Amino acid sequence: MTNIRVVLHAADGSTREQFVPAGSNLVVLAGLRRFPGLRYSCGMGRCGRCASRVLQGMEGLPPPNWKEERLLGADKLAEGYRLLCQLYLNSDVEVVQDPVPVQPAWKRQGTERRDLRGVRVE
Ligand code: FES
């Protein structure tokens, strides 16, 4: 199995470099204490706490999925942000987390988000 190199500059100021198996998800590995500085919460693309800016390796990542598009918005995607919980890595990557979590696009833009029933969602 191929190993890939991951460099994480975490929100707490720590930097961790590790080799992980191809196909790894960093939030899953954080749950296994492999990346203790990584900030995350839901693991499902809903909270944005795992949002990170890709410094190197964007070309090896899949296109953003609908959860990333909805939560990050076009502006943060264009700045190189991705949701680590939505990525299964197959090539080397270096990412940094901002000290303050990225706000969801609907909060930054002052728009409301509604579920399929039309009920406002926070
Ligand atoms: S951990 Fe919540 S969006 Fe990734």
C-alpha cells in the first residue's frame, strides 16, 4: 500500500508531518489520535470546523463535493479551503487550519439556510 505525506499546520499552532496510507481521511485519523491538533467536530461536512486551506497538493485532490460547495461557498473554495472530513487522500498534501474556524457560507453572506420543509436551519 502506498503511503502519502501529510503536513498539518493545526489551529493550535502545532505542525505535524506524518506518512499515512493512501485513501486515509485526516478526521478519521484525528479520532484515532494520529493528528491530535486537528480541529473537527461533526465529521459529516455540516459544521465547518475541519475547514483547512490547502498549501500544497490541491492538484491531487478530488473536486469539492456538494457539502463543501454548500458550506464553504465559492469564495472560500477559490481561496483553497477544503473540508478535511470530506477528503480521502491519495497524494501528498500540506494544509493549514485558521485559528478561528471558517464560518459557513450562509452565515458569512447573511443568508438563511432552510431544510427541505422550509424550516430555518442554524
Ligand atoms: S468536521 Fe464538521 S464539517 Fe468537517
